Amino acid sequence: MKKLVRLRRDRMVAGVLSGLAAYMNIDATVVRLLFVALLLITGVMPFAVLYALAVFIIPNEENVL
């Protein structure tokens, strides 16, 4: 069973987007580009807040595995 975790490898900031990409089996670059596009389109705040919440909600991989 796959679990959503923040990855230590392929991490840019906190590993949220790379963990999400690994969970969905897609390239992390695609997820990052989509996130940046949505961040700019929505006026930064909504997705910045969601990212900050995800940092605290999604566990690190060493805490789960």
C-alpha cells in the first residue's frame, strides 16, 4: 500500500511536491511546474497556505517507513 510522505530524496524545499509526485507515479518536475502555475494564477496565497499546511500534515518518510 502506498503512503503519501514527504521525501528526503529529490527534495527542493520540504519534499511535499516530490512526495506527491511519487504517490501519483509522475515526474516531480511536472508537479512542481503545475504548482508554480497554480500559485501564480491564484494570487500566491491559497496555494502557499496549502503547501505550508501540507508540510505539517504529511509526515517525513523516515517517520513512516
